[in-house]
Amino acid sequence: APAWVPRLAEIVDEGVLAEVHMAQRRTLQDLEDSNRLLAEFAVFSEEKMASMGPAVTRACKQLKQLRADLDLLQKKGKSVRERIREIDPSVFDMGDEALEQVSAGQ
């Protein structure tokens, strides 16, 4: 121990030193408990991730396919709408006005 430690013990009340020592022990115990809980949670997380991984992967693939399907439907819908508009340019005018009114909150 450094040379100043014995002199510090002479200056500071033993009761105070005992309280500091006890606080250090409690802090160490709390840190050890926290470390144990974190280690247990890490194991738990790894187990759950391993069991859920295939389901999450499957769901992500399904969502990706759904998005591709929706994109294709939107593209086809736009194409059909453009062909109809070429045949009769006024066919969607009433619908566009109604949509604008709804969008404007009227």
C-alpha cells in the first residue's frame, strides 16, 4: 500500500472507513450481480434468436415478395390507366377532381 494509507487511517474516523468499505463491497456485489444477469440474458437472447431466426427470415422474404407484388400491381394499374386515358382522355377527370376534393378535405 502507498505510504499515505496508514496516515489516512489515522486522520479519518474508523467508522467512516468502515462505511466506505461496506459501500465498496455493496457496489462490487451489485456489479457482479448485474454482470451475471447480463450473461444470463445474453444466453437467453442467443437461444431465442436461434429459435426465431428462421421465422424472421421467412417473414422478411414474404414481405419482400409482397412488396414486389404490390409494385407490379401498381405498375400494371398505371399502365392500364394510361391506355384508358389514351382512348378517352376525359374518363378520369371526374375521378381526379373527386380525389382532389377528398385530399383537400372538402
